[in-house]
Amino acid sequence: MGVEDGVPTLTASTALATEGAVLVDLRASVEFAVDHVEGAHNVPLLDDDERALVGLLYRRESRQAAFEAARERVRASVGRLVAAIGELAGWTPPRRDPSQVVDELAGEGIEALDRRVRARPLECAPARPVILCCWRGGLRSRSVTALLRELGLERVVAIEGGYKSCRAQLVARLESLELPRTYVLRGLTGVGKTLVLRELERQRPGWTLDLEAAAGHRSSLLGAAGLEPATQRQFENRIAQRFARGLGAGVAVLEGESRKVGNVIVPTRVWRALEAGVSLELVAPTGRRIDVLIADYLATADGRIELRASLCELARRIRADWASELVDLLDRGRERELVALLLERWYDPRYRHSQQGRRALASFDSTDPTRCAQELAQWIERDLSRAHAPQHDPTAPVVSAPTRGLDSRAT
């Protein structure tokens, strides 16, 4: 217990690959909103206004003046911060007043604190770690790590280099990605590709990369309705973290996408794998496709409002004689007619045009996503076996095997 030997830290790569960690981002909410590591919890050491004030003092007066202002504000609110992190970590803080620990750690000034909370790198994460980060792995994360360890939370560590180092690690991972053997689910809008992909992930954990979930978008003109689209950084971070935590055992299954999913761009190496992957077609009757799309887009009142706005935009954009019917059909509760019209005159023609020259190696009925995922998994496993089987050398001598004990069904 304590920080006599410094504050334990992990590299960004180790932190990102650690399963089951509680990741706490100590930056102000305005910083966190711009971008953060997927799955991180925001527990700000300073709120937005306090951060702005401390930054102003740093620029106009001195580092020490900024530190003293930050120390007083942290001292006043540190109880709430400790309680919030304790709740996330499943840890009950002691009755000791954490503001007294702040005084002990930071009472002698910034230089003394910096020396006391120097980094002590670890080779691997402790069990059930609580991992703290700030922008650059500086005083914010190291001092809060020291505080929590003094209070008895011994499994808390900081990230070397903070969020900035995590982001650099994720970008480097994207630039060097090598996807395993890739299978791409294709099919008309509404066949339920996403439903099958997510069911496949449930049956074969680690097999899939869900680009639409990472993008917060369904990858169509109306695809943002009812969702929260990701920024480019968030999209890239989510993909890179998927690979950091392991993607499959020699297999990656993705849904067929264009280069852009909403407003974000698929990273180059993922896009190349999509284009070169084995195409597998999903099919379903029109009635089933309509059911899937209604459930997806109109499941909530907010989704309905957003869809209406998107339909207005579509009608202005395409200027076709049938476009004016779209909003009217929605307002009159004739959703099935609306979806059928969109499929027939908008989505299906564009999809068929985009697939010209592309051939699927197999076709699967996706009406029942569970059964379809089972059949897909079995087909892929057979294909992987064939791909990994040793190739026959036609120049090698033929050796006859004894028939005793062979499977009688063999030919």
C-alpha cells in the first residue's frame, strides 16, 4: 500500500489489451466528448469551468499558481471523485477523509508531488485492474492513482502517456492491421445482415467485426435515424480496440459496406480485406425484409421523428415523382407501403448496381438469424479446413493405404 516506490503504470498497448479492466478517464467532460477510449468511464478531476480557469492561470501566471488553484478545487470535491471510482471498481473507500490525503500528497507543492508520484512501470496488469488516464499521463492520473492507493485500492494503475499514447497506439495498429481470412456478408437491404452478424458473434465469439456498430450508422442514406453516429476518431478507435483484444482464430466476418459508413471512412486495410474477402449472400422474402426494417427504424418515437426528417431530405435530394409520397405514407401509418416503395425504387436498384461483377460463393436464407448463423459458421469452418489443408503434390509417389479400420462411408 502507498506510493513510496512510485506510481505503478502500464503501457498503452498493455492497457488496451487487458480484458475486464475498469478504465477511468479523468479528463474534463469537454475533453472526453471530443474523443476517448471505447468503454472508458468519465470521472473528471476538474469540471469544464475549473479546467478552463486552471489553464488560464497556467498561461497568464505560472505553473505553480495553476497547481494551487487546481489543488483547492480537487480538495473540495475529492470525496465525490473517490466515491464514483469506488462504485465503478466495486470497492468501498475507507472512512478516512480523502481531502487529508490530498494535503499529504500535494501540500509541499507541485515539484514535490511530481517526484513523489513518479512512474513505476509494470510489465503486466494486476488482477481486476482499475486503470486511470488523463491527456498525457501526467499529474492528473498519477496523483489520483497515488491518492487511491493511499486509501487502500491497490489494483489501481495509470497509463503511461495517457489518452494521447492510447490514440497513437490505436492509429499504429490500424496502419499495420493484417486481417485473417475474411468473409463478407452481402445481400439486399433488410435481409438482416446485421442481425445475422451479431448472432454469429454470439455463437462464435471473436469472429466478427461490426462496422455499423462501430460507426453508429446503418450505412445508408437513412441510416442514422435513431442512432448516435461516431466521429472518425471514435470509429477508428473502436475498430483498433477490437483487434487489440483479439479478433477470431484465423477468421474475420464482416458485413459488406461501401468505403463510407455514414460520414466515417473505413480504414484502408479493413477496406482492402472487405473488397478481397469471400462473399457470402444472405437472402430473405420481401415481407421479412419489410419486418426487419420497420423494427430497426421505427422501434421508438424518436426514431420515427428522425426517419421523417430523413425522408424529407431524401425527397428533396432525388426529386422523383414518387418521392413526395414518402412522408405522407409515414404520417398516415402506412409503414409497410413506405418500406416496400423504398426497397423497390431506391435501395434494391442501387444495391444490384453496386454488386455487378461480384460473385458470392454461397447463399443462405436469413429469415431465421439463429439458424442462418449456425449454417454460416458450419460453412466457414468447412472452408477454413479446406484452406488450411496441405496441398497434394502431384509429383509425389502414390502410397496405397490399408482399408482395415477406414470409415466405410469413405470413397
